[in-house]
Amino acid sequence: MSYSRILGTGSHLPSRTVTNADLEAIVDTTAAWIQERTGIEKRHLVSDDETCCDLAEAAARKALQAADVQPSDLDLILVATTTPDQFFPSTACLLQQRLGVRGCAAFDLQAVCTGFVYAIGVADKFIRTGSAKRALVVGAETLSRVLNWKDRGTCVLFGDGAGAVVLGAADQPGIISSHLHADGAYKDLLQIPGGIGNGHPEACFMEMKGNEVFRVAVTTLGRIVDETLEANGLAKSDIDWLIPHQANIRIIQATARKLDLPMERVVVTVADHGNTSAASIPLALDQAVRDGRIRRGELLLMEAFGGGFTWGSVLMRY
Ligand code: UT7
């Protein structure tokens, strides 16, 4: 059995930025409230003619280049997204066509903000079992399209973007473990209630009971950290970098405290990106790889929590 490891990373953000002060003009909020309660200062939002697949493609091309892998070398394309361009074909199939390749497996994975962590867990299993040698894993979102711009409790929180990694088979890990969980009993706390299957396509806007989500997120992420360390016989001090889902700086700080990790060892992008759901972790990873903070051989812990609820972690040696 082989392992999987990251060969290259990439990311892409839409060029349009919206500051907290810009939001004061469209919803009953203040720049200070957003900054104090969430840590967010600005976010990138797509323009009218920009799609999730556009973001995914730009991030994917950078990851392929960094990995020195050709699209034709891919056995698997996996896109984690809650905001696909179309109901079908999947964004992964659209991306495959853009990359000019045919035949390899391509599908979307929907686990909301935990999507990228889930997708890495799935792609790792493809590679470990020999079903794939090279996998492109993308987290891409255009959540601005499903926000209610009159709901100050949600619309100030989210942003658009994409991040990608190329995973390749290796003799040594790489991905050491992934721990994936869900509990649908919490379905009503964070949701887009509309859908085709339930006959309510008109209700495709996000609803969140933010305060309750916050409380469950903090305790659940604490538990997933313990689970990951225990399963691998590691101490907190073994972790070099925490790459958390970027929902709220206060949630990130709580997880860092749980790990006794100084904030200098935590990759934080929430101030500049807001919450980009499945894109937030690969965006943060790519930023820290490209600016030289994360180096080969270091131990990285990724963790995420989102609608469903879903939550999970990936432990890897970069
Ligand atoms: O990524 C998936 C998982 N998502 C998350 O993890 C998000 C988790 N939740 C959160 O990050 C936080 O709960 C929020 C940032 C959403 C809200 O922060 P909070 O400290 O929990 O605020 P709150 O919901 O308890 O609301 C406090 C007050 C309320 O006013 P009253 O009732 O005390 O008068 C809200 O109406 O803040 C008010 N408020 C706002 N005020 C100005 C809520 N949103 C805003 C806003 N601007 N945008």
C-alpha cells in the first residue's frame, strides 16, 4: 500500500474586494462590529460573469504548475463545493473539460465548509488503495450567490475563492490520517433550505443560527484535535502548523489555545478572505506554502466544521 503526499498547491481569489465599510452601505452593520466579532476586514467576491469553475480552474492550473504535473497525468479530479456552476454536470467535469483531458474520474463532493477536508480524505484513500496515482483536489466556492444580502447575520461573513492541491502516490506519508464526521441532527442550524428535490428552488439562500453554530463549533473542533492527536500517538507540541477553516478568528483562537499553539504557528486568512467555506483551508495552505512559512517535512493539522453539521481533520507531513 502506498501513501499520498502533496506535490503542489495553488489558489485564486476574485479581483473584486469588498471591505466592511462597503457593507455598511448595504446592510445594517458597522465595520467595527464585523471586525471585533469575526476578525474579518474584507472579502473577495465574484463579478456577475465569474463562476465557481473559473475560480477552480485558476487555482488548479497553479497547483498543477507547482507540482510539475500535466492534466493528462491526473487519475482523479475532485471538487469540494456547495456552489457548483450547474446542478450537473459536476464542477469537476466542467473543470476536466477546461483542463483539456478526458477519461479520468471526476466528481464533486459536498460537505459545506468541511468539503476540502472530506475531499482530501477521499482522494487519499483512492491513492492508498492504488485506484489513483495523481489526484487534483480543489475547494471552490461562490457563496456570495447564495447569501441573503438583507441578513446582516450571514452576508457579512462569507467570501468567494478557490484553492487546490495535487496529491501524488509516495512511499512515505504525506497524509497521515483523516478523521471525518457528520451529525445531521443539526441540519436546521446552518442551511440553505431550498433545493430541486424538495420543490423549493426559490429558497436558495443561507440561513444560520450563528450563536448556536459558534458554540458547537468550538467544542467539536476541540474534540477533533484530541481525536487526531490520540489516534496518531502525538503530543500537542508535535504540531508545527494549524491550518484551520476560516470562519471566525475567535473560533480559530479557541482551537489554537486547545493545542497550546502560539498564533504565529496558525495560518490565518480570515481577515482578508472572510469565510470561503470549502476553499478556506486550501487558500490558507497555498498562501503559507508560497510565502515560505510552511516547509517540507513539517507536520500540519487541518481542521474544519460546517453545515450538516460536518467536521473533520487531516494530519499530514508536508
Ligand atoms: O463556517 C461554518 C460554520 N460557521 C461558523 O462557524 C459561524 C459561527 N458563528 C459566528 O461566527 C458568530 O456567532 C457570528 C459572527 C455569526 C455572530 O457573532 P456573535 O458574537 O455570536 O453574535 P450574536 O449572534 O450573539 O449577536 C450579537 C448581537 C445581536 O444583537 P442583540 O440581539 O444583542 O441586540 C445581533 O443582532 O449582534 C447583532 N448582530 C450584528 N450587529 C451588527 C448580528 N450580526 C450583526 C452585524 N452587524 N452584521
